[in-house]
Amino acid sequence: MDKNTRMTEFEVFKNSIIKNKNNFIELSNERLRDVDMGKIKDKLLNIYENLKIMSRDDSPKFVAHSKIMHFLLLNLIPPMDKGHNIYFFYGKDRITRKGKK
């Protein structure tokens, strides 16, 4: 990992999980295929905004947050990966997207 993608200290990470505990519990039985996203959107956004996983506030959060949320909400949140997401949404890989091919 480069210096922009370092995890925060364990205590900070742990406390951000605990802070979101109630939302994680409330969403734990939801399944992506069956859920009404309008009903759970605010809880998901609240979790996403209150997680503190990365050491720097300006670090990219999408991949790290989606992976943590996936581990705790296995049937609701798929894990995201930067390279695969670029391919899925744009039909290009990272190298092509950066103009190096």
C-alpha cells in the first residue's frame, strides 16, 4: 500500500465499528436481492460516513469501507475492488483508463 492507503490505529477502527453497532445489527438480516433500498439507505449512509478505517481523512474510502461493511453485512454489501469496479462501470481496466495502453 502507498502512504495514502494506510489503516488507522486499531482502537480508532474498533471504536468506529462499535459506534455503528446498532445499524449493523438492524441491517444484519437484510439481503441485497430482497431489500427495499429506500428503507435502509439512511442507515447505510450513516455507517459509511461514520466509519474510520483509513489513517488520513483525505484517503480514498470506497474500497476499504465496502470491504468492512461486506464482512459485517455479508448478504447486503458486496466487497468492492478499484480495478474490478472500473472495468464493470467503464468496460476498461486500470491501465487503459489511465491512458497507458
